Amino acid sequence: MSRRPVIAGNWKMHNLQQEAMDLTNGIMQELRSEDKAALPEVVIAPTFTALYAANKALTDCGCGKVKLAAQNCYFETKGAFTGECSVEMLKDAGCEYIIIGHSERREYFGETDEMVNKKAKAILANGLIPIICCGESLEQREAGVTDYHIASQITKALRELSAEDVTKSIIAYEPIWAIGTGKTCDSIEANRVIAMIRNVVKGLYDANTSDAIRILYGGSVKPSTIKEQMAQSDIDGALVGGASLTADSFAQIVKGAM
Ligand code: PEP
């Protein structure tokens, strides 16, 4: 089964509107001579206030090579939820993907597996694609509970989703100790964990679903690491933080995944 690679840039809490526009234009400039059909699915995830600017740059360009994501959403449709954004609002802002369950949201904002599951359902019900993050802490890795923890996160995130919905979804395996630390997880080990996740999906659904779902690696991905990561059997792309903040390094990662 051939799965189309995905390279997604998580800008986190960076970039004012003009900076977001410049970075978006810079990425498209770097990718201008690449054949769209040969590119991976390229996704950028600006913060809420920069979605409009990034979307404007994408639509003005019109090349369709880069898609828009949000970094978070709320699962309710509307109402008295001060400070939150619904999936419909993010779709209206041009988003086609939404990152959920990022370890920073889990750690600093109390996002639970149950919330991740509700968000995944709301995203899929609106025709968008969830990028569902999972990953173990250093303590969990050292205690030997990595696989157990991740299998539990994935099982809870996918609860009551149909096989069709899971096929459309994207999972990002991001060991927390590798995020923003410069310490990339060894590619063979990242591939082993990702194959384990695929096996969990197979157990919950079937082989067609587990063969189809895209599973990314995230954690200090750089231009120098992407080729080896993409050479692994089960790694379908990358969720990139720091290295997605400059057009040159992000474009190099995109090209390294071709
Ligand atoms: C992330 O924030 O999802 C991430 C992987 O960050 P970094 O690439 O900076 O480790």
C-alpha cells in the first residue's frame, strides 16, 4: 500500500500576521519549481491570529501546494466557551487539518484523551482531517511503558470512530523528550513505535485501515534527518516544530520527503 507522505509545520505560538504571510510566501517560493503531484502533502499550522494572513497568502498564490491547519480546536459547535474556536470556525478560516493532542496542550492546558477523541469526532464530522498526536515522556520511556502508554492514547483517541474516518486521519508519534530538544529519536526506534501504532489500529479495525492511515514522526526533525526517517517502512512523514519556522529549512524537509 502506498501512502502519500505528509510534512506538517507546527508554528506553535510564533509569527505575527505579516511574519506569517512572509513565511507562507517564502515556503511557496521555495517550492515553486516542484511538480505539485510529486510533492508530499504540505501543511502549515499557524496560530489562530495568523490563520487569515497565511490563508490569504495561500489563496493569492493559488498553486494549491500548501494546505492550512489549526493547532487546536474545541469540540462543541458554538456557545458560551470563551476563548475557544469551533471546527466550523476553523474551516471557515481556511483550515483543512487540525492538530489535536499535542503534548504541549496535554501538559499546559489539560487536554485529555477523552477531549482528543471528542475533537477528532468533531473534526471528521466537518470533513477536516485530524492530526492526532501521541508520545511518551522520558520517565515513561525509562520505565519501559512507552508502547503501553501510546497504545492507550491511540485506543482512546479513536474510540467510536469508523474505519473510514480512521483511514482519513493522521497520527503523529512525537516522543516528548525529542520535542524542541534537538534530540531526534533514532529512526529505527521511531519506526518500531510507529509500526506498533499501526498494529494497534489493525487490532481495533482491520489491515486495510492500518495500511491506509498515515503516521508521522515528530521531534527535532531537521533537513539533515528527514531522508533517513522517510526511508523507514512505516514513517509516512513528519510533524515539524522549530525547523518549520524558516522557509528554507521547512522546504528542505519537504524536498527530503519526495
Ligand atoms: C512539535 O512541536 O510538534 C515538534 C515536533 O517540535 P520540534 O520539531 O521543534 O521538536
